[in-house]
Amino acid sequence: MPDPQVVLPPGWKRPRGWSHGILSDGQLHVAGQFGWDPGKHEFAAVGFGGQWRRALENFLEVVAAAGGKAENVTSLRIYVTDLGIYRDSAAQVADGWRATFGSHFPAITMLRVTELAEPQAIVEIEGTATL
């Protein structure tokens, strides 16, 4: 088995103490992605819909950097700080999903958490893709 490969999309800051993605034996493990600009670590969107869509886009950028696409994603874990805001943003959630994942629906788990590592983040998405 080849050594695990670190995946870092072009233009993204290299994180300290962790990796955005690790590809090992055909499995890509994508670290939690926030709804921010990963090159600047700045949030342009403060609302759930904007952060949701950007987090999905960021997740798929890691997948693309490893040679994959949305259809390769097998599972997602979605962390939200407020399920009520998630539910109230249903139309934006659906629009963001269609724009990024289309009609592909991997296995998904959603969890409510009290807070995320970045104080402005209200959603974080991590998961796995098979390449």
C-alpha cells in the first residue's frame, strides 16, 4: 500500500497541525470545511445559506484536488450550530446542494454542536470519497 498523500487545493493556505485531505488506498478523507475563503480564512457570508454553499464548494475543491468529483463522495458529516436556522434555510440549503452535488446524495449524518473551531462558522462539513 502506498504512503498516504496529503491533498491541498491550489491557492489554499497550508494548515498547521492537520491536513485538508488525506488520500490513502483509494479513500479520500476530507477534513471539516467551513463556509469561508480557504485562501484567506475569511468569511464573506454570515448567513447559513451562504456558509452552507461555500462549505460544500470547499469540500468539493478538496475532492477535485485529489482527482475526484461529487459522484465520488460516499459520506458526509455535517455539523451545525443551530438546527432551527438550518431548517429555516431549507430553500437555500436545497439550492446550494443542487449547485454543488446535483442529484448525488451520499450517506449523510447531521449533528448539532454548541460551537465550531472558528467562531464565525455556523456549519462545517467533513466526509469521505472513493477515488
